[in-house]
Amino acid sequence: MPGFLLHVGATAICPHAGQVSVISSNARVLVSSQPVATLGDNYPVAGCAFTVPPGKPQPCLKVQWMVPASRVLVGGQPAVLQTSAGLCLSPEQAPQGPLTVLATQVRVRGI
């Protein structure tokens, strides 16, 4: 599904309002003066306060992308789009739910 390319300055949150950030290894392909996010990059989550009964902390720690761009490669890696499917994972690698991309650049689209 087409969508805008995700980049380092994009805003995304986990299902429990933790802030998702992009740590990119790409330094060559930029949009809005920021590196484009790829499947091989790291996506840590900070500030997730999710707990499961009886009070065991189970915060979202990272994002695993399931469906990246199919036609856009950056340094040989598929790019990540605003519409790409990703799951937030707990420390035990349990899926916590999909992340929500709130804001990206709005000039470059991919498929």
C-alpha cells in the first residue's frame, strides 16, 4: 500500500503512548534533511508504562516491521512507509500491538 517514507524525525507511538524513535544506519538518502528509515534500522520505544496483572511491567521496547515497502530500497534495504505494518514487542518478544505513525514528511511517497 502506498505511503509517505518514514524518516528519523517522524513521530510514532506504541499502543500505550510510548514514543517510538528511529536509529538509522542510512546517512546517504535523506527526506526533509533526515535519513530515511529502513527495515534494518533500530526502532526503540521509550516511556511505555504497560503492565499486566498482577502488576508485572510489560513495556513495549522495540518495533518489528512486518510489511516494509515493496518497491523502494535504500542501501539495499526496504524502506519503511507510514502505512507499513509493524508490531511493538515486549522484553520477552511478546507482541503488544501495532504502532501508530502520527507524522512524517509529506513530499516523498513509496510503494
